[in-house]
Amino acid sequence: MKALKKMKIKTKIWGLFVACILVTSFVSIAVVVYSNKKATLNHIGEMTTQTLHAIDNNMELMIDHVNQDTYAVFWSKMFQDTLEEVSKGNLTVETRTDLQDCLINIMLAGDYISSILFYDNLGNSFSCNREEVVLKKEIPVEEAYWYNEVMEMDGDWIFETDGGGMVSYKSQNRNILSMIKVIKKKTDYSKLGILMVNIDEKTIRNIFSSVGGNLNSNFYVMLNGELIFGPEDEKKYQASKEIIGELTENETRIDRNSQTPMVYKKIFSALPGWSIVGEIPLDSLSVSISYFQTVGVLGFNILLLVLCWLYISRALSRPIQKMEEQMLYSDSIPENMVIEEECEDEISNLKRAYNALLNSIRELLERTRKEEEIIRKNELDLILEQISPHFLYNTLDTISALTLIGDQDKSFQMTQALGRFYRNSLNSGRQMLSLREELDIIKNYMTIINIRYDDKISITYEVAEDLLDVLILKLILQPLVENAVHHGMRQKDGPGELRIGVQALDKEMLEVSVWDNGVGIPEERIGKILNGEYRTKKSGFGLYSVKQRVELFYGITDAVCIRSDLGNWTEIKVRFPRRDEE
């Protein structure tokens, strides 16, 4: 200790500098080795993830092809007319032949389809299958355990293996992927029957081989945690079953206990309930550690220490302290530092750089503010464009049907109402409408709906006269009314009843409400809808889009409230600030 005190400052600095070099060198080596190992693991995980996503994309593409092929056939006029005759009990040789031809056309669209079954509403079944597939026609479709699920999906696909026990191969022990959905009538969307499309397991294996075959890998497709497709040798799955069951999403795990170290990775597919697990040899994915990079880091570290020592040895403490006080002890962006113009030393240059940085920060904050405004407007426009394009398609289909059957009066009323509906909705690109105009949109919309559904829905308006000229964000009510019609009253027998109310909560806030006597919403689903977690093709999007638009536009939270009595009624309330001028 005494010897240290007797050392000159220069010697102390050199001693501390050497000690720093030794310590930082060992730390740098450890950090570089650890970073390389971590980077290697991340790289392996990324490569495996890309492979699994490629398999997932190919499977989605195959299913999309099935969907497109079946859509083109089952929505054709010939098939719709044939099913209409069958549903009336007119099952002739000609209608059976036409229906059989449609099934053959779907199966011939891709060799991955092994068989097709169609069940009509009268208990008849029609099939088209390849030679090696056995169809169990003695099982009535209503007794299949998946029957209630497919009816609840209301036209969306569900996935089963071996058709839930209704199809199998004659001699080979292979799984069959069955896609099942309800086929609807084009005019009124009533049920015409149930379609089952069966895909050969060989197709799935071909996808495995085409994507990961050169890696000598194994892939497993799970449905709700149960294996549905895997390697032909079941022993491989049994050996890896425990690891696969423990995997979490996007976890990369390396098993070195076996003779060949294996990498395991699991992703969740875009298909509901599906997950894909990859089992890939580590040797095929290994990445070597760059020792040149390690040496470079060490060299840079030593060079940085030398530069630091040179700066430390200079008398810079006072200017640096002044700069530190200005930079650290300011609650906001500080003012630019004063620089003596005749000075050209390092401190002056550092001050100039600091001033330039402050100016850049100010410009960046201003540019960010403007960009956020643009992004906010684009988000609103995007949400608005997604509000219900299918409504236009369905209405035009109904107008076409009315014209074909000669009902000119209703066709004219519906055309007029549709024109007024979209004229008021678009409204020259304005984002806000008066409450009177918003209610006109609802009235035109309900005119269209009641023509489509034979005036089965009555509507009551509970709005004070002094609120009709208040401005609100347009198309708040229409998605709520549409949701009540299609997902509430349409699912329930008997006449429908709608009540639309608008009231002032206080001088600053308004509240609109839509009440219907429909089937209601389960309690557990309400939270998912409000959080955007329940957005399928058939429900949830309209309510969540209203919540997004109102909260973004008015800058508030918890704008939407949903109350429901399951099987009896649903009420949706939306609150927002009152505006009397735009």
C-alpha cells in the first residue's frame, strides 16, 4: 500500500491501464465465446423456423387450393340448381349424375385429394373416391361426433383425421386429412348439405420431403396436441414423444443424449389447433465460431483502452464536467452549448457535435410527430375501408335475384336504398357526419336488410331532437346494427327487434347504444372481442373495428361496453366526446 502511494501518477496510470487490459481481455474472450454460442443457437433456430414455416406455407397453400376448387364448383349455377332439386326430393338419375360430375371435377383438380363425400339434407350421400379408399356410408352424418362443430362453424372448414372414422384405406395404415364444412345456398345462405374433402397422407409427406428431405430430418404435424402426421416409422415419434410434448412455441432445444445430436423446434400453424415440430440433425445446421472475429474484438478493445488512457492523461476534467452538468441535469432538451469561435480544440469540436445532435433530435421529434399523425390517419382509413365489402356483394346478389324473378318494386327499393347508403357512408371523404345523417345510413341499411329477410326485423329509435345535429365519427352505428342482425337475430327464430338509442351522458360525452333480441354473446367471448382476440371471418371484427376507430379518433380508452343475456338479448354501448362542429 505504501509502495502504491509512493508511485508517481504516471506509473499508477500505467499500472491501472495494464490491469484494465488484462481484466477486459479475459472478459472480452468470455463475452465473445458466449455471444458466438448464442448467435449459433439463434442461427440454428432461425434456419429451423424457416424450414417449419415453409412446410406450414405449403400446407396452407394446399388447403387454399382445395378451398378455391370447392368454391368454384359449389357456387356455380349448375350445382346450386342441382342441389335445389335434390333438397326438394327430386333425386333423379340426371341430378345424381350432375352432382357426381361436380364431385369428380373437384377431385380431378388435384391428385392430393383421395376422396370426396357430400351429404344432403335428406340423408342421401354422394361420393367420389380413388380405388384404395373405403367410405363407411352406413354411418349417418348426424351421428358423427364432429357434426355439431361443423354446423357451428357455419361454412368454415374444420379438420379431422380419417373423417372422424368415416373413411379409411383398404390395406395401408395411413392417415387421411379430412376437411369438412357446410355448403350453403347462394341466395339465402341456408344449408344445402355437408362436404367432406379427404387429402392423402402421402401429400403431407411429399411436403416434408420437398422442404426438409435433404436435411435427413423428421417432421410432426400435431392437432390439439395429438400427432396426426409424422414419419412413416412410428418408433421415431415414440423416441422423441417426451421432448415434443415439452416444447413451447418458438423454443429451440438441442438434444445431445442420442448418438446424433438433434435440434427440436415447434411453431403454431395459421390453421386453428395445428402445430408443426421439426427434428433436424445438429450437424446439418451447425455454424462455426469465427475466431478471427474474436481476435478483432480483442484488438479493438486494446486499442480503445489505449485511447482512453491518452484522454485520461490530459487535463480535461473541468470542461468535461461543465458539459456533463448541462447534459445530465436538464429536464428537457437542453439549449445549445456556447462555443468560442476561435477555439478549434477537441472540446470545442465535441460541443459542436453535441449542438448538431441536439438540432437533429429536435428535427427528429418534429418529423416523428408529423409521421405519427399520418400513421394515425392511415390506420383510420384502413379500418374504414375494411368495414363490410361483403355487404355490397350480398346486396347486389339479392338485387340480381329479385330482378330475375320479376319483383321490380323491391329491386327498385333496394337499389335506391343501396345508393343512398353508400352516398351517405362515403360523404365526399368526410370523417364526421351529423347524427341525423348517421341514422339515415341505418334506415337505408335496414331497408335493404328487411327486403332480404321479408320484413322480419322491427327497429325503434330513441333519440332526442336536440342531438340530431351533433357531429359523430361516421359509421359507428352501422357495424353495430350489422353485427346485431347477422350474429344476433339471424341466428334466432321469430321476429327480430332492434332499439337504437342516443343520449348525452353530460355536457362533454355522448353515448350511443344498439339493443337486439338475438341469441346473445357468451360471457367468455365478450372480453376476447373487446381485446381483438376473437376476430374470425364471421364474427368479432365489426365490434373490434368500432372500438379501434373510436379510441384512435377521439383519443380515449374503453369506449365500447357489451352486455348480454345469452339466448335473450345483447346491448352494445359506445361513448365518445361530443362535438358540435368539425
